Amino acid sequence: MSKLFMFLSLIALLAMSGCASHQQATNSSFQVDKDKIKAVEDAKWRSHSRVTVIWVNPPRKKHN
């Protein structure tokens, strides 16, 4: 049973590492949209209310 558990754990680890490396390759064609970030930050400063912007996932645009 211990060998079976180790084998299945190894297969799961290899599958997860393969998915993680694939995701990085697809994100390389996008870059952070600095124009959009600047527009939102400028609007924040012009606002009369207290606004806090926290970028969890900054906007991205397709890399030319």
C-alpha cells in the first residue's frame, strides 16, 4: 500500500507541475496595461471621496 501511495503521489505531482509550467507560457503574450492603471489612479486622486485602490490582478493587454 505504501508503494502504491508513493506512485500515485508522484503521478499527481508530475501532473500539477506540468499544468503550472503551461500556464506561464500562455501568459507571456500579455503585459500589464499601464495606461489603464494610470487612468484609474488619476481618477482616484480626482475623486472627492476617499478611495483606496488595491490591484490584486492588474489589468493586462495583449503584447504587440
